Amino acid sequence: MTDTTTTDEPAAAQADDAVPGEPAALDAAAEPVHELFKDRLLIPLLLPWLCIVAVALLALNISRIFLAGDSTSALVIASILTVSILLGAAAISATPRLRTSSLAMVLFLSLVIVVSAGLVSLGPSLKTGEGAAPTACVKPTGAPASTLDVVAGPGTRFDSKAYTLAKAGVVQVNYTGQAGHTLVFTDPKLSCLELESAGKQKGTVELKPGTYTIYCNVPGHRAAGMEATVTVS
């Protein structure tokens, strides 16, 4: 009898014994060590920290841009940023096949622009304004070189809109008139002096040559016109 068994029968038997869905060779499917390190350790650890750093840089520099201008410019900048973010998100959504490298380049360029703008506005953003802490005043010592007499009233006004002193130096301020008014200087260096028209009516202050503004800090009185200038020759 002729033997009809061929050399392909063992291979066919092995194929029949294979379990469906099981890889034929596990070693061939195994990932390289460096790929495992990158995908399962390096990226999961670095990506959150990179996002935190990027958000911190954006927040810091955008706040510098806001502080460098007034309320109107801050509103304009906020509007431009909002519109830019919306347009950028729309453009990215409309390009689903955008490569990761291209997206990373766009985001990096945006970060560079914001950081550069923040560095440019660093100086103006540090400027001090009316909201800055007042400079500590020092009470003058020594005998007064001149006297300033101010009368409160009638109504919400002083007895004059302009006072003149012929001599600079320590000035004694005498405050009289209707009760319910105060006298203070707008200069933070002179904030030690606060007089009441019926109460503490005398005080001293040191004035250099120049023009100063006094007013009543009772709510609404200054807006009603209770302020005046003091000019020292």
C-alpha cells in the first residue's frame, strides 16, 4: 500500500491544535523595554507636571498683562484672549487629522507669545497706584514755623478753596467751625494728621515747598466740594 502522508500534515496538526485568539509567539508581540518605560512611566509622570507648569506660566504672565494697564485695557485684552481661544479650539476641532507634532508646535508658540508679553509688561505691572500702601508718616518735632487756620462750613465746604503759607517747615494747623467735619491731607506722608472741627482741632505737619490738597473724609463731603489747596512758597 502506498503511503500518502505528506510533510505538511504535522504543520496542519499544529495549526488545528492552536487556540483561536492566542498569539502564536508571545516574544514577537512583546514591547521593547524603552517603549514600556516611555509609555507606562515617563509620559504618565511628566505630562501632568508639564501641564501644571504651562498653566502657571500662562496665569502669571496674563495677570502681568492685566496689571500693566487700566480697567479698559484689561477688558480689551480679556476679550481678545477669549476670542482667540475660541477660534483656536474651533480650528483644531475642524482639523481632526492634525498631527500631534503640529498641535504641540502651535501650543508652544502660543505659550512663547504669552510669556514674552508678560515679560514686556513686567515693569508697568509693578507700578504703584492709589491702592498702594501709604508711606509711613513721621510726626514733626520742633516749633512751628507758620500757622494754617481752616474753618469748616457753612455747609460742606471750607472757608476758602486755596490757602497760602509763606514759610515751609513745621506748620501748626488750627481747625474750627461747624461740627461733623474732618481735615486730612491727600499726601500719604501726611496721614498722621487728622483733625475734627469739634474735637481734635490742632495739630502739626511738616510741609515742603509745593501744593497740597486738604479735604474732609466724611463720606460724601469731598464729593460735595469740601476740599481745598495749600500752597507753600
